[in-house]
Amino acid sequence: MKIQISGNIGEYYVQTLCMLFFPGVKFSKAESADSALSAVVSVEDMGDTVSATVTLTNERGSETASASEEKNAHAKVSSEQIACGKAFFEAGRKLTGLNPSWGILTGVRPAKLAIADLNHGKSKNEVRNALTKEYLVTPKKASLVTEIAAVEKEIIDRVKPTSCSLYISIPFCPSRCSYCSFVSFTSAKLLGLLDSYLERLCHDINETVDTIRELGLDITTVYIGGGTPTTLNEKQLQILLDAITARIDPATLEEFTVEGGRPDTITEEKLRIIHEHGVNRVSINTQTLNDDVLELVGRKHTSAEFYRAFEMARKANIPIINTDLIAGLPGEGFCSFSDTIDRIIDLRPENLTFHTLAIKNAADFAQQKDHMKSMHMFSETSKCVDYSQLSAKNAGYIPYYIYRQKNTVNNLENVGFALPGTEGLYNIYMMEEIQTIFAVGAGAVSKMVSRDGKSIERIFEYKYPYEYLADPDGMKNKEKREKSLHFYHNIW
Ligand SMILES: C[S@@+](CC[C@H](N)C(=O)[O-])C[C@H]1O[C@@H](n2cnc3c(N)ncnc32)[C@H](O)[C@@H]1O
Ligand code: SF4
């Protein structure tokens, strides 16, 4: 798709708007298969207002629309973006017949805006109205995000400014699922590096906890994420959890998560070790209970293995079990997915995380973009998402966190549900960026958040395990220490 822009509006924002109406589209200055598609965007400063005109063209024709917006220096989204978004939305709707449910909200954190409005004293009704009128969000999604923002606000208001979280990255999996959009390593060669990876990781955890203590911060949540952390064998898991609990008393934590994930990596002994070290939240995921779909996406476990792993986690007395599901997997329609939802809710995991399939270029089946473009798939997946949310609510769960990814089927969202009082706190802190997160290990990204939440600084570790291990002095970790000291002494 070709884009032509004049005026004060970012190309990235325009590209995200294009993806609302032309999912999976590639942007190119050269002639390409999608070259019938184009967007011409012009944004003009008119003094007190900003005006935008957008012309969209596809193989069927062209549509033009204009919008103007009063300037408001204090708004979270700029007047240029709102005017451009509204004009884009109108032209896109006329040209394609689509009415994207998140309107012109293109960001990954839709609750942030609603939380900011609640913090400014707006009522839930006013927040909902602003979302539907200003940002063209459908009433259903506006209600969902307002409800989530209210739950999050109560939790966020209790967070002490001197608190922080610790994320530990285990970017390894026993094998790769075809849809996966996460960085994770599966080759035998890399899995063979796990012992040295762990040694280095434990060293970095120690140094990071030293820095946290020096800064006078309290760790409130620890999250071991992946990949699949339970790819570690029993001995390796013991070493990692020993290293963490030698420095952090689990009794002082609000939450300690091990994102287990794949049922085929779970054993009774691993769960015993996890429980013994004070972990109070694990994920046991299946994505779907349809065995044909599991096989098709290469997940290498069956629904029976999921049930067995879930039962083991219950018997191990881990207080909070989370289960991840994905709507829109290839080969799965509404009947199959709604059956999965019913059966999972019957198990009553404390947390449920409903994802919508996101197609990333890196994923093995990126070529299946047509799968995303089909209208049938759009309506099936929307029904699946609606069904999951409604069923969870009817079964006593509350939605407590939300995020969006690029290239999801029909631009739909990911939502975490919890039985009241079991909300995944790390997920909220991380998503709403209200607390500093120190992250350790390959691919880890630490995020320093200032006291007023207005300044955020990201500090990146090496992305790949072999780069991480090729830095024996842990220079990146030392750099992280210097940067975080600087942040807390000068910016925080
Ligand atoms: C970092 S992954 C780790 C979970 C664990 N390895 C597993 O697969 O059970 C977290 C979750 O992201 C979701 N996920 C991964 N790839 C996705 C995609 N392409 N679209 C939507 N959700 C995805 C899955 O629900 C997965 O459980
Ligand atoms: S979905 Fe989970 S198990 Fe599958 S490749 Fe991705 S991180 Fe690994």
C-alpha cells in the first residue's frame, strides 16, 4: 500500500490506521501486489482548529472524507491524530463497509486513556461517552475498557511509589508453535545452553536485586516469563528458584508467577518445587481444547495432557492458576472455540486470558494472511471473543487487564479475566506502566517509570541467548545498573 502524507502527522500512526481497514497490508514505495491500495492524508493547522482530509483507494474505487478538531494541548491524543483518525475512519468505512470496534484508538494500551480520565475525576459514564464520541469506539468496547480501567484504578491507587517488580526471562520452548508471535528458542543447540544461561541469569538476578536494594525500592511482584519457563528441568528450576528466594523472601511479595504454559513441560515434581518456593501463580495453557487444531498449530500436546497438567497444579496447591486461550486459530470456528470456553470455565481457573490471534511476519504461517482477511473469519472470531467475555462475566469473572497487538484478526483485543481478588497484578503494573520493572535475561526489557508516571525509560538486554552468553562480564546488566541509578537519582 502506498501512503502520501502532508502536514503534522506521523507515518506510523497513518500506517496503523491503514491496518484497521486493510489488515495484514504491507507498506511500500515500490509497485507491489497491494499497489491498488493507497492513502493520501493531509493535515492542516487552521489556527484554533486542525483539519484533516483523507482519500483512500482500493481496487473497487476511492472515498474521501474530512474532519476538523479543536486544539487541546492537554489531551492524551493530539488534535492532529483525532482529526486525521476521524477522517480516515469515515473514508475507510465508506470504502470497505468495515466499522472497526476500537474506532481510532490504535494503541496497545486502550485502558490508559480511560484510567487518565477517571483520575481526572470523570465518572464512568463520562469516560464511556468520550470513548464512543471522541474516539469512535463502539459502546460495547467502551463499556469493557471503562470497566477494566475502574478495576485497575483501584489496584493502581494502592501501589507505593517506591515499589517495583522483577521480570525474569526464559526465552526457550521445547518446540515452536506455528502461530507464536513471541521470541523463543527451540533448537537443540540453544536448549543445550540452558545450564550456562541459568548460571549467568542467577548472577544477573543477584546484581539486579543489589541495585534495587541500593535504590531503597521494594519488590512487590516477581514474574518468570517466556517462552516456556517450565522448559527448565527439575534441577534447573530448583537452581533458579533457590537463587531468587535466597535474595527475596516470597512472603513479602504480593505475587510470584511462573508462566509454565505448555502442559507437556509440566511434571508433579516441577510443581512441587514451584510451590515449595512460594510461587502463588502459574499458567497452564492450552489455547484450545480442540485436538485437531492443537495438532495443526504444532502445539505438541493434547487436550487430555492439558487436563492432566491442570489437575496436577490443583493438587500441588498453587493458589492461582491462569489459563491462556486464543480465538481465531486456523481450523477453529465458533462452535469449537465456544466449546473450549465452556469446558475451561467449568475447571474454574482463577485467571483466564483470552487472546485474539495476531499474525506476525515472523510466525511460521505468516503467508496465511488471507485467513485474516476473510469476512467469515472476521465474524467467527468476533463471535468467539464476545462469547468468551460474556461467558466469563456470567461465571463470576471480572475483566482486569487489556492489551492490543498489531495484526490481530478483526483488530480484536486480548483481555485478562479473574475471579475477584485474584487479579494478575504484574500484568496490570506492566501494561499500565505505573511501576518500574527490572528485567533480567536475554530479550528482557527493563522499564523505569518516574514517580508521576510521565517519564518512562526502557533499558534493553541482548535479544538472543548466544549474545547474552557472549558477554561474560555482563556489561549490559552493568549498563542497566548505571542507567537505573541515573534515572532514580535524576529523573524519578
Ligand atoms: C509468551 S506466550 C507463553 C506461554 C506458553 N509458552 C504457552 O505457549 O503456553 C503467552 C501467550 O501469548 C499468546 N500468544 C502467543 N502467540 C500469539 C499470537 N500469535 N496471537 C495471539 N496470542 C498469542 C498465547 O496465548 C500464549 O499462551
Ligand atoms: S506459544 Fe508458547 S510454547 Fe508455543 S512457541 Fe510460543 S512461547 Fe513457545
